[in-house]
Amino acid sequence: EMIGRLNGIMNDVESEATSITHGAPIGYVLGDELSRMSPQEYVNLAHPDLRLDLKRRIQEHSVQVVERETPESLGQGPMIVLLDGSQSMMNSYCNTEKCRMTWAVAMAIMLYRRAMITGQPFILHKFSYNTYSFRQYADFLKEVMVMENGGTNVDPAMDAAIKSLKEYPEGDMVILSDCELGRKWYDPEGKEVLDFSRATAEAKCKVVGVLINESEASAWHGDGNDTTSTPFQNLCHVAFQINPEHSDMVTR
């Protein structure tokens, strides 16, 4: 189910702006998702008084939004995403389709929109020097492409993810990273690795690693040694690679 869910997501990621399958509209419910507002609510934006009333109702989660039929192939659980915003994600192809961060953000946006469609909770933890957590789509869009130019301090993000698992057990977790993490995450018996694995096991959570890297081998194995584990091997139940320089992108 998890692999099928991600396959469906990846079918949309390559043309994120135009190929989003929302499902058939089946009615209206009350909420605060601006991207799903009914046409009538958009009309209110044109009138000064009605626009103020709309802002008030957004705060009260009482805006009329479109309810859509969820495709049966999608997973239904909460989703927790870790997004690597470190300097290494801003490679020499910054702001192009070959940039690692471009693909990470496209994937994060797609995951966010899928969660909005299914009405399931979504939490995103973006990490670099600091960790920033987002639940609201608008806040996420404003901040997700901000360049940190910093290192990969993943420890606070892992702590935040473990706390999110306590709030939303049995959810899916996705790690979007080039896998250039600290050495302690390469040790399958390390305390941090064991703490994370124990937390996901207790929560019955499945972890998907999305490796965004041009490497053919080193990102999967430590220092070119096929017997050495990597962070994704230690932390994830399944992983696949997006190679921004490869013609087919999804290569492994």
C-alpha cells in the first residue's frame, strides 16, 4: 500500500503544477484550506466588507470548501515529512530542474496536497541549522524555499518527528534528503538510530526514504563499501532515488 501510494504521488510530481488528481467533487464542507475554497467564497474576495468577513471565517475554520472523492489507491493515514534544507541540497544547479531542492520541494508540495485531499493530518519538519515545523499549507509555501545555507543538523528534526509520531501514530513518514548526514546515522547500533527505530516500531509507522542525489553508489553505501550501511538503510523501511541529472529521474 505504501509503495503504491508513492507511485501515485510520483506520477504527479514530474508535472506538479498541472497534473494533480484531486478526485471528483462530491459537495462542500467547512474548513480553512484556501486552495479548496468554493467559487462562491472566491467571489467574496472582490468586496471589501465580504473580504473581511471571509478572513474572519478562515480563522474560525468555517469557510465553504470543496469536498472531493478520495481515490481508493491513496493511503489514508497521517503523514510526517522530514525535508532536508541544508546547503548540499542547493547544489550547483540551483533554481533549475537539476537542483536537488527543486525535487524535494516538489515532492513535499505533492505530499501536502494529497493530505489535504484525503483530509488527513500533515506535519512537515524542515531542517538545516535549525528545524522549522509546518502544519498549514500557506505557512509552508512561504518558507519552504528559503535558503538556509547551513549544515545538516538533523537531530532536532528527528526529535520533532518522534514527538509527531506520539501525536499521530500509525502514520507514514517520508524523509526527503540527499542523505549527506552525520556519521552517527551510519551506525545501525548507534543510540540515535535505535531511538528512532524504536519510536517508529512503537507507533507502527512505516518510513520511506527519498534519496535526491546524483550518486550511482556512494549514497547507498558508506565510502564505496557495499557492506557499510547508510542512514536510509538504518532508518527507512523502503527507499528510492530521484537523480536530477538522469533523464528518467526515478532510477533506483
